[in-house]
Amino acid sequence: MPWARPESPVQRPQEPLVERLVTDAVLTRTTHGNLAALGRPDRWIRGAVHTRDGSLVSESQRVCGGGGERYAASDPALLKDLGQQAPGRRLRGTWLYGGHWMPMFGHFITETLTSLWPATSADGLVFHSWLAPRGEVSAWQQRLVELAGRQGLDVRVVGTRHAVDRLVVAERPYVVNGWARPEAVDVWRMVASGVTSDRSPDRVYFSRTRHNADAVSRGRPVRSSPQRDRELDQDFERAGFAVFFPEELSVDQQIGLAAGGRVIGGNSGSALHLSAFASHPAYVVEVGDERAPHEGLRNQRVIDAARGHHHAFVPAARRAADILDELELDLMSPPTKEVR
């Protein structure tokens, strides 16, 4: 089975990203609901930046890339009653708007982190919370923000109306299930460059075995079975992969493993999105599950296309050992110069 060189599910625009400074900006309240639709997107979300006269700053919106994405932005082009609403809290000084603060690891490193691409200096970072009145800032999220070059800044995650003296609003370089711009890759490179760790194994497999076992013990659904998880660990280990359990590692350790690995394996989803931090074009082996049994996730294609990775897929119904044998891992060429 040959390796593939993925292309973005949606061709990315060629025009430069837009960056604006909005004086007396207004961040509207986070709200969401259901759409009358037979397919996806089937839910709407609001929460964006508006000017002081109520006009929408379109660059602040989260663009839906399709491919099963559930939420579509439905912010009004003009808030006609803005002057009649309660003023809300005000953030003084100059702030950088970072889009939505995603609580999910994979979405955070792809959508939230990459929105910090502007080089503009700021007094703080402000984000809209995702589907909640406010968002929590965990230690791993704070660490990623620091690695992205924003050390020591005040981080605010808001879900209610806020006014900002001066707000830098930049178009987002990453569209989920759509495309990733070079600015997103630049952020991933910066993050990886800030991690110091021991040399990564040549072949790295990010296992979900212990994560899934913990989820089952808590009564939460998983997309695999204990037997399948054990089988995958064994098959990848026999193929020369070092097996790691991401939830037991620091975020620095996870990034370090991905940055140094030549071949990165894992189940479809967040852990495999660590391939965004590979320091050179890598070989990515994606294992399907009940959510994606026959083909890889579009979001993984976005990352692999942007980073110039090679990609192979293990269907959920196949033994990983059979696919790994077909890939002839020992015959692969060493990393080449990174594609921009």
C-alpha cells in the first residue's frame, strides 16, 4: 500500500490574511442552538467582534469547513440595538483577539493556538468561550500559549459582552476540516522550537488504551474496544514503534515526541493531531475507529497537507500489523526538506 501525500479538503485562499485594529470593540455574548437541517452543520453559534456602531468584524468569525462540522456561525451583520444594551465589562489597553478558546486538545492546537499568529504586541489575549458562559484556562493550555510566544500576558476567556479599548482582530489561518495557511504552520513551528527534550524515538505511537479504559470506568462512551486497543499497542510495538500514552505525559513531552519522530502513529483524533509539531515532513499512520472506520479524518488531512507529511490509513476492520507490513517501514527514505 503506497503512502499518500494529502491535499487540503478545501483549497485554501491565496489572498493575504487580514489583520485589523478595532477601537472600542464589542465582544458579543456566546450563544448557540439547533438549526432546522437534515444534515450537518445542524447547529448555530454566535459570539464575535463588532464595532462600536454594531457592524460585524467578519474576520472574528469561526468559518465552518464542512465535512461533518456541526456548528456554523450566525452572527448578525449589524447589531441595531447595541447602544440600548447594558455596557458590559471593559478591557483597557490593547488586546489580541484569539477566536474561540477550545477545551478539546486537538481543536485547541489547530484552531485556538494558530489564531495567535499576528506579531502585533498586546497587553493581553481575549477569547470567546466555546459553548459556555466562560472558559477555564488549564495548565496545558497556558503552556501552549507561552510556547506560542505570548508569555506573561493576561488571558481572558469570556462568554458575556465585553468592550475593549483597542482590539487586534486577525483572520483565522486554520479552518477546521478545510485548510491551514502558512501562518498556522509558523505557530506550530514556534511551539515545537520552544520544547527541549531528549531525542524522540524514530517511530512513535500515541496509544488510546489507557485513556479509553479510564473513560469506560467513568461510564463514558469510547470509539474502540479493549481488545482492539491492546491489539494496536502490540502491532505497533512489534513494528518498532515506541508506545506512549499521551494523557500520562506533559504537553512538552508530547510535542517533543511528535517533533522528533520520523513515523507517527495513532488513532484518528486529537493525539494524532500532534503531527502538526513535527519538525520535518513525517510519515503519519492514522488508525480508524467507529467514528472514522473507512477513511481518515478531514482535520488530519488539513494538518498533513500543511506540513507536507506522508499519510497512510488503517481501516477499523483491518489488523494494523498487515498495513504496517505493506508500508515497508524499513525502506523509507529519511526526512526531506520541509515543504512550505
